[in-house]
Amino acid sequence: MPEFADLPATQYLRGSRHERASVGSWKKPNIVGAPVFKSYPDAPSIALPTVWSPTEERIQPFLQQRRSIRKFSDQPLPFAALAFMLWAAQGVTGRAGEYLFRAAPSAGALYPVETYCAIERVAGVPPGLYHFSVRNFQLERVRYGAFGEHIALACLGQQFMRQAAVNFIWTAVLRRNFQKYGNRGLRYIFLDAGHICQNLLLAAGAVRGGGCPVAAFFDDEINEIVGIDGCEESALYLASVGLKP
């Protein structure tokens, strides 16, 4: 049996990392692009309606107005708004025996993704790095301090991350998923992270805020900020969130 670190899935994570020492010389493969849209011009087509029912109209504005924003207000994010975003992202919405179902789906109800919040400006909460405890619906302070500047630097210098009220960091506890699905489980982990991030962004819009997802980062530097090893648990995805200016 191969060592955990030698599995194809964990090798892929290592092999696709951004590293500060080599990112400047990295060359993407010479791959011809594909059309933006796919269509079947000779197929019979049916026009779709664009008039929504009152129930559908409740969510339509948040989907219509969802955009990545990179400018944030200097005002602190209300604590209740942060709580709502965390609930929308990964909050418990039901129970079946020992399973705690959440607002975002997860393959096999395994929920390998963990949420960390690097808080800069949230009313009543000292700046610091916090872990979201799903089971207890609370924040666990991991480290004191403001990390926005360090996170921006670790995310290839994306300066808007310094201005965010909160930078969300999603990590994966890989064994939680691989134990059941093996190497294919890596696909499911990335899908989970996408579900969670989209829920968060829609919830941000509902509280007069917005955000921007970020996938470009130096893996080892984000892992170091969070305090994880990059093998058993590794950073996957980030999002900067704040009130709109």
C-alpha cells in the first residue's frame, strides 16, 4: 500500500502548487483555446421563460447581482452578518443519526473542508485567525493579530485582500474524504469548496456585502499562516469579503 503522501492525488496537490521561488519562471503548457460557448445549431430549440414566480423572485436579485468585488468599505462587518455567512456556507441544516447535514452539499456527507476566518474588521471581534466550529456554531481563535497584509502577499500580491473585513480560507482534511473515495476523492473535495464559496458569496450579497474568490496563492505560505502541514491538511481556496463601499 502506498504511503499517504505518495498517492496520485496528494502528488497532484504538490505538483500543482505555486512556489515563490519558481512562479516567475513558470510556463503554462501550449494548449489551443476552446470556444466560449458550445451549441448545436442544427438541433430543434425551445425558448425558455424569463418570468419568475414570487418564490423564485426572492433569490433572483442575489443571483442577478452576484459579481466579484475588490473594493470594500472601511466599516466593520456586523457580527451577525458574519454569522449568517458562516451558516450559509457550512451551517448545520439537519440531522440523520450521527450525520449533521449542512447548507452546502458534500460527497458522502464527509465534509472534508474546514473554514478559517482571518478577521480584520468585524464588530466586537478582535482581529485574528479563527476556525469555524461547525458542530458548536462558534469561532475558535487560533491566533491573535491582523493577517490581511500577509495573506495578500501570499496570494501573489493581490492588494484588495488587505482591505477586506474578513479573508476566508478553506482547507481540506484529505483523509476524511480519501478513506472512502481514494484518489478520486480529490475531485469531490474541490467540488465541495466551490459549493461552499458560492453559498458564502450569495449570503454576502444578502447582507449588503460582497466578495471575491481567490485561487492564486503560494500554498506553503497560506498553510503556514493557518498552521497546517500541507499534506494531511492543505489550503484549497480563499475569498475576501466585506461591505460594499
